[in-house]
Amino acid sequence: MHVLLAALLFATTAGRLPKQISRDPRTVGMGKSCRKNAECKHRSQRCVRRSNAQGKPLETGICVLPCASFEAGTQKVTPGATVDVTPKAKKPPPRCPATYLCRSAGSGVPIDICVKQ
């Protein structure tokens, strides 16, 4: 009887699919065509206009996620005040979500953007 119940429990758990890893909502819809920022899926995304080889702007752009600034989450420094340098001091948050890297502005990209690794 116990063997039958154990086999039944094993059979029901073996057929389940693994849980999907939750996706960062800021990365949903990246690369989608847009004409203005409001058309992007998340409010932190920006619509960046593309241009052709001659430098003429195209009608549509793409939704990209800008990298957070270097100063995001760091301590505010006031003149004459002490600065907390202990290991428990707050570390700045990452500039991009997990599995994304920050690509610097340049070669046709006007801002620092997060790109998939």
C-alpha cells in the first residue's frame, strides 16, 4: 500500500515542468519598433532613433533600456561630514539587469544602453 502511494506521488511530481525564471519587467519589449517613448513597453525604456548610412534619420526607432548612472545608489557626500567606508556600507546597484551588459555611447548610439550578453 505504501509502495503504491509512493509510486503515485513520484509519478505526479516527475511529469511537472520546471518553474519559469521570472523576467525583469524592464527588459520586456526591448528592440520593438517605436516612434516615441510612450510606445515602449516599460516606462524606463527609451525610443532611440536610428539613421541610415548617410546619417539621415529613419522614421522609426527601437526601444532600448538605458544604463543606470554611475552615481545611482551611492552615498551623498557633504563637505566636512565623515564617509562610511566599512564593509557594511551600501554598494551601488548594478547598472543593468542580470545577463545584460552596459554598452557605452558611441558609433551611432547616443546613450549608454543595456545589451544582452
